[in-house]
Amino acid sequence: MIERFTDRARAAVRRAGQDARAASREPAGTAHLLLALLADQDPVLELLEAAGIRPDELRAAAARHTARGAAGLTEADAAALRTIGIDLAAVLARVEESFGSGALGAAPPARRGGPEFSPAAKRALTLARREAARLGHRRIDTGHLLLGLLREGTGPAALALTEAGADLAGLRGQVAATHRPAA
């Protein structure tokens, strides 16, 4: 599928994988893909700004969804555990007491080959391909990647977009309108 991506879209996908691997050695998620789309002066930025979304706020929201603590959990994960009565700090202290300091900090061995993606990111990439096909486009560009992230709708990228003030369905309509069906 990557051969159907434009150079700019291919670079964004590659960057998402590299950033995820450098930061946590975990698969790239939808927030990594979103951050990669926001990394340079991509036409996607103009679409987002036209929809009233400030790229700096969106970057900050997406970064929060990729940041991992000592246990490999995001702040959202820790908050979810707190709501069901689990004190993450106490659990971490018990693990370190039993297995030694830094027991949860060991990174898995580096993976060879291309980037690895989370299930939600794989779904978003597949949906980007489907959006391009639906519009009659042979190539997948960064706008199609954004459409895939919007259509996936449940991952960290969708949460970050919502936190930045996006109406996912409305934004999807606006982005799709700029990608008119091929004649």
C-alpha cells in the first residue's frame, strides 16, 4: 500500500514510525500520525486552521496522548485507573519493591524493518486508502491520511482533535470537500 502514497504522505508515515520508536519503542499510534502531519508546512495545516483549529493546541494535545510515564502509561491511562480505585504510584512502588528499581523501564529490543503501527493506526491507514478510493484518487496524500484519522474516530488522534476543538464529522466533511472526486 505504501507505494500508492505521495512522497509527502510517505514521509509523514515514516516520521510517525521514527518518532514513536525514538520516544518509546512502541508501535506508532494515531497521535504519532497526527503529529507527523503537523510537523511541517503541509496543506493539512491550512485545512485545520480554516476549520478554526490552532495547530499549536493540536500538537500539545496529541503530544499528551503519546507521552508515556515510567510504567509505559499515558496520563489518560493513569486517570482511568484512578477512577476505578487503582493508585498507579502505589502499584509502581510495589513492583519496584519486588523486582528492583527500574523494573518497568526496560525497553524491548529494536525492531528491524519498517515502522510498526498500533491497531488503531493500521485502521486509520486502511481508512485513508479507502477514502482515496472513494474519491476516485489513485494516490494517497496527507489529506487522505487526515480523513483516515477522522474516520477512525476513537484513537488518541481523534481525542486530541476533539480536545483542540474539532467537530470530527464536520472537519471530515470540510477535508473531503477539498478532495473532490476525480472526474
